[in-house]
Amino acid sequence: MMAFFIPMAIIASCKKNSSGIIPPPVTGPFTKIDSTGAVNLSEARLSLSAAGAGNKIVIAGGAPQGGGVSKVVDIYDVSTNTWTVAQLSEERLHTAAAAAGNKILFGGGDNNTKTVDIYDVSTNLWITSQFSAARAGLAAAGAGNKVVFAGGYFGILLKTADIYDITTNTWTISELSEARTGLSAAAAGNKIVFAGGTSVTGTSKTVDIYDVVTNTWTTAQLSEARSFIAAAGTGNKIIFAGGQTDGGGVSKVVDIYDVSTNTWTTAQLSEAKHLLAAAAGGNKIAIGGGYTAAGLTKSVDIYDVSTNVWTSSHLSEARGQLTAASTGNKLLFAGGTAIAGQSKTVDIFTLSR
């Protein structure tokens, strides 16, 4: 079974009004991103999923130590620096997570479910909904008032894209240009971008770009075909970093998409790795953990989208198959596989000026 994660970054701080928590944009330039320590999840697990909105980051599902699948949810409140625990409606592994507005969604999974758990950060309430088709190994990202879940497999590879409108609580259906699984997704501006993965012909370099304002799709290509890429976006840029290449190789390539100019450039990570994770806030994108050719790594590569400069940091523990998410000025890397087995470690990074 192929491992899958979708790291997703939603940048916001929070304030109250009559309609709940309204997350204004967190703007740069942030000059520093510092490790501010590590805490523990309520349960050690790998291949979990996470997303952030308002004042909360939600980390859900995964495979715990000793086997099985988890429905545990760990919720971090960045405004109070406190943790609470909840549960998904069903156990989930390799689910996709994304957020828009005050809603965080977890959909699909290896139990071949079409169930979507939707968490409202302003009311602290959960509801459920459903995709058009059950699937696992999909990707998701959100922009504006829409969240898109696309690709995956359910017996066969799928190109289905389920689009959720958070304002109307309704779903519409579209399609990617190519059916694939193990793809990655991220958003910036009004664009949601799905890239890479595995198609019927092998590792893919296909990129599908959805404009949430015009409701239209366009296509592009990565510089290198690969799957299990880390993806995150902030400002006017989206990055797709690392991944597994055709034949099982490991990549250090970073494809950088500028949504304002519709252009692509490339860079390189400090080391080639896959099954890594990424999160973004302000003007920074942090890409951490993963598997290198030599084993697990704790390296973190940090990209400043405003200056195009790279710096580095590290996690407290080397691990892969982790997840990452952010909100406000906090970026979290959570769980995964460490040398001793499933990890419950959460590394917290703080952006500062």
C-alpha cells in the first residue's frame, strides 16, 4: 500500500465578530522562523493528516503503533497554546485534509470511504458529508470559499475532483486531466494546484491548476515526474518539493509556481528526500523530515517567497510519513515514523519579525 500525506497551509490569525472567528491574512515580511520546542500528540501515529484555519491546527487519523487505524484528532489552539482531543466519525488512514475560511475537512482514506468530516473552528462543531465516490490516495487544498479533493484510487485510478463550497455547503464534480494517486496539492491566491503522483503509465509530471474565481482548469508540467511530494503555498507562490521518481529514486527538486505570473522556476532541497511534509505562513515555507537514500532525516529547508532565499533548520527527531500544517505564525510538523517506530512528536516553529 502506498503511503500518502497532504500537507496543507492556511495562514491566519483570529478575532471574534458576530459570525465567529474571522481569520485576516498573516503578512510578512517575517525575518525569522525559529523552533520553539516540541510537544506530544495524544497518540503516536504515522501517515496522519493535518490542516489549519482560524486559531486552530487539527491533526487527525493515521496508523498507531501496533497496527490498526486511528480516528483520534488532536486540536492545537495557537491563541491559548493548548491542546484538546476529539474523534473523527470513522477511522482514517492516508486521508486528505484541507481548509477554507473557518472549515477544516478530512476526506477519503484507505478504508475506501466517501465520508468527509468537517470541523468548524469558530463553533468547535463537527458535521459529516460525502464525496461522489469512495477513494484513498487523493489530495486536497483550499482557496477562497472552496476546497477541492481530487484523484486517488478505488480499485482503479481516479481523476474525480469533488469541489466543496463552504458558503453554500454544497458539492460539485469536476475532473483532473489525468487519473492518478499519490499526488500532492497546495494553494495560493485564487489557484489550487494538483501535481505529480502515479498514473497508469507510471510516475507523473502532470499539473492541474484550478481557478476558484473562474471555475476553470488549466494544465502544466513539473520539471521532473515524481510522487509523494511535499506541497505548500503562501503569498503568490506554491512549491512542490522532493518526492519519489520513476524507478524508486529520491528527488531534491523543488518546482516553484508563481500564481501571479503563471510561471515556473526550480530550486533544490539540501538533500533528496520523499515522504516529507511542508507548511507555510507569512512569507515562509518550511519543508521538513522524510526519507533520504540513507534513511530518515530531520532536516528542514526554509524558503522565503518574498526574497527567494533558502535557509535551514531541523526537527527535534528524524522521521518520515509525518504531516505539517500552519495557522497564524505557527507551523507544526507532527507524528510520522521515527527510528524507534511511530512518533507522537510535534515540532512547533514560530515566525517572528
